[in-house]
Amino acid sequence: MGAVAGGLIGNAIGAGAGNRAAGTIIGAAVGGLLGNHIGAALDDEDRRRANAAQMRALESGPSGAPVPWRNPDSGHYGNIVPGPSYQVNGVPCRQFTETIYIGGKPQVERGTACRNPDGTWTAVG
């Protein structure tokens, strides 16, 4: 569900930039990082903000430094903390920890994402 929502959001964002297909792919890849149990409690704007923070964290976030997001309308907020970048068969990968606060309660998910040749990230674990 996170990937589908991310794809839809990425598609909408990509339309404004004139590249709807790339936006959909990026949104789907990053949206999949949210996870089903966390993503189900978020609205579209929460997902958009979380996806943007995920892309910033994975692309250029310093290792161990939280990249925050907040939706003042829903009250949901969170951050993603990227780990150090490393290579797997020449492909950049990063572990991450994502924390989303829903009703003030933290929901934590950990995983690994690797960068695709087109610049998108795919959750691999």
C-alpha cells in the first residue's frame, strides 16, 4: 500500500515537473519504504511529506542525522535516519530507521534501501 500511495503521490508531483513517469517510479520506490502498518494510518499529505524526507535522507542526509517531516493539519510527524552509505556490487545502499508519530506514539521501522541507476531507491530489507 505504501508503494501504491507513493506512486500516486510521485505521479502527481512529477506532473508539475513535467516528468510524470519518473515521479511515479520514485514515489513508488520510496513509498514502499513506509511499510503497510505505518502507511495505513497516514493521509496523502503525510505520505507526501514522509516521502520527501526519505528521498532527502537517502540521497544526501548525513549518516546518523534525522531528516524530519511534519504535517500540521494531521498532527503526524516523523523522521528518517540514514546510516552510512556502502556498496553492494557497485550499487550504493543505506540502512535507515524511520520513526513516525501517530497520536504521539512512535511507530518504528528499520530497513535497507539501494539506489537504482535511474536515481530511485528500492527497499531491499
